[in-house]
Amino acid sequence: MAEEDEGHLERIFKRFDTNGDGKISSMELGEALKTLGSVSTEEAQRMMAKIDTDGDGFISYQEYMDFCNANRGLMREVAKITRAFGAFSYAFIKTRCWVLHTRLAI
């Protein structure tokens, strides 16, 4: 993944990690997704279960990046689209991609 793309992904992670502890809790994930108007509580819980691979109740930066790396083609397309719209649009589209991936995988 290109360094510029990794920078975008890191900024998104930090937006979701509102308390800055280096991990995304289910509450942080749910609140971020609600703010963006994208998913129900049940969908957020399914997303959390899918991405939180060690089952500790948090999405670590490594788990987040593993998800992104497993979906590189998708992430490249998202990066192309969002460069034209800026960071907030990227966060919104990235969230939509999580929703799409989660729905297809469940």
C-alpha cells in the first residue's frame, strides 16, 4: 500500500479512536458510524466482530490495517475517489466500504 494511502487510513483510524488510546471500542465505532449516518447498532456489532479478530472487544490499529490490506483493491479505488473530495469524504466512503464488505462477508 502506498505511503500516502497509509496516511489516509491512519487519519481515519484516529477519527474513530476518539479517546486516543490506540484502539477503537465498539462504542467509538458505533458513534462514528451513527454520526456518518451509515449503519444500525446491529450492523456496527457485526462489523466489530468481523474486524476484531482477537476478540478483545477493541479494534487495534493492526487489526484495522489487516482489514485494509485484505481489501487492497477496494482501498485503492476508494483512495482514487476520495483524493478529489478530501479527508471527510474519504472517511465516509471508507465507512461505506466497511458496511459493504461486512454485509457480503456475513
